[in-house]
Amino acid sequence: MEAKTDFDPVSRFFISVIGVVFIAVILIELKEFLIPFVFSIFLLFLFDSLHQKLKNKKVPIGIALLIDLIIISLLIYGISQFIIGSFNQFSATMPLYEHKFDTILKNFMAYAGIKNFDISQFNLISLVKQLNLDTFASGVLSSTFNVATTTILIILFYIFIVLGHENMQEAFRKRIEQMNIKAGNNHSSLIESWDITYKKITRKIQHYFSTKFLLSLLVGLATGIVLWLFDIHFIVVWIILTMLLYFIPTIGPAIAVFFPTIISIIQYESFGYTFFLLAALVGVQTLVGNVIEPIFLGDRLNMNPLVILLSLFIWGYIWGIIGMLLAVPIMSIFQIIFSLSDSPNLQFISALMGSGGGKD
């Protein structure tokens, strides 16, 4: 009779840490394929309600899939081209601001009493080149692939996921049934738990993305009005940037306010004027993020703010900007799965991730 190997808690902890690090390395190395795959999974959740309606009307899965692909292709291509075009226009006009930027910086350094300052370190054009705005705009869809390649991968993954996810769910149900009949347990309750988990994830993802999208439109429109009133250049660029960054909690709104503030200083050479602009932009972000968003999202997200912040850093390190955009919904899925597990450890982790009273 073989002796049962039992690891002490410290050993189990370090083994778990090694496993997490190994998974993180895999996620980083295979991100070119995993990012489109994860996007495809989220699209499946987002289109689930449409699929159910078409299914009730006896629409074939092929027709439903074709409708999905048309919507996805138009959205990805249209949005990406609009973003890239706007940022290209912004980048092309940057040389006009270089001289004003250098003059303002020199005057400020002279006023501060700083001598022998190397102005080339803050050359505006070099900063724009380092940002590589074309790559940044494309990076909203993929960190390394271009927009066309990413779109094709997302479409291919989505086709296979849509065609195969029902068979996979049925296979899971049958496997649960076989395992529990053999063990003499109540298999129906576990199958119902599987269905409830899928519905909870679908409902939360749909609610999160739809609400965030509407709020991003709102904050983008409000920001555009403020910039129009202050007559700031490149309004369309800042509206797009604000809408995209709004999907990144905490950090995104701060970055969205920073760029038009810098342009205001260069454009008007007035810190007083820029201060009022900054106050107005911060007021918009605060009103939408801290007043309006809780009304619509409320406690449904049910995630600890510290967990949200840590997940932004972790997924941002793993997948860059895309990881920060997807950090909250990914962690939300993990929380739902952990909360429905029978494992006390996973339930404890779910409790740590929660905000302490949210509703699913």
C-alpha cells in the first residue's frame, strides 16, 4: 500500500505561487493568440441575448453567426480606422507645437532659476514618436498584431467558439451526470449550478460592458463640450481617448485628463486658463465616475477596489493596454466561479475579491 504524500501548508503555498508564475509566463508568451481568443469569448457573452432571440424565432445558427460577423467586422474596422486616422492627424500637426512647447519650457526653467537645462530631453516630436500613436491606436485591439490580422483572428476564433460552445456545454453536463451517478450524488443540482454559473457570467459581462459603453459615451460627450467651450484643439482625438480610457478604472480617467491639459498649456501659454480647464475636466470625470456610474452599476460589480487596482497592474503587465481594459471583467468571471465552488479556499478568495454586499 503506497503512502499518501501530504504537503505542509508552506509547501502548498509555494507550489501554488510557482503555478501562478508559470501561468503568467504562458499568458505573456502566447498573448498574440490569447488576446483575440479572450475577445472572442467576451463577444460570445455579449451576443448571447441576440442568439437566444434568433434561436426562439427558429433562425439557423449559420444566419445568426453571419449577422454577428458583419456587426463585429464593421465595428472593429470602423472604430480602428477612425481612431488611427484621428491620431495620425494629431501626430501630423505636432511639429507646429514644438516651438511653442520649447519656448514655454525654457521660460519656465528660467523663472525657476534652473540653468544649463538640456531642452532636447523634452522635445515634443520625440515624445510623440516614442508614444508611436499609430501603434497605440492599433494596440487597442492587439498589442503586437496589426488591426487586420487581429480582426481575422477574432473572427476565426469567434466562429469556432459559436459553433462549438453548445456541444461543449452539453459534454460538460453529461460528464457531470456520469460522475455523480457513479458517486451516488444528486447530479441534477450540479448541472443546474453549471447553467446558473454560465448565466451569471453572461449577465454580468453584458451589464458591465453595456453600462461602461454608455457611460464612456456620456463622459466623452461631456468632455467634448468642455473642450469646445475652452476652444482646445484636437477635440475629436481627446473625445476618443477619453472614451477608450474610461474602460480602465481609476488610472484611465487621470490619463485622459492629462493630455488635453498639456495641449492647453502649449496652445494658450496660460497656467490660469489651463487650471480652469483642468478643474472642469476633473469635475466631469468625478461626476460620471463617482456619482452617475454607481447609480447604474451600483454594487452589481461587487469587487473590492483594491482588487480592481491590483488587477489593473497585473493584467496591464501581462497584456499591456488590452489587459487593463479586460482586467475587471476577467476578475469578475473568476469571482463568480470561485463563489460557486465547494472549496472553502476558493470561497475565501471570492470573499476577499468582493466588495462586501454586492448583488449578482
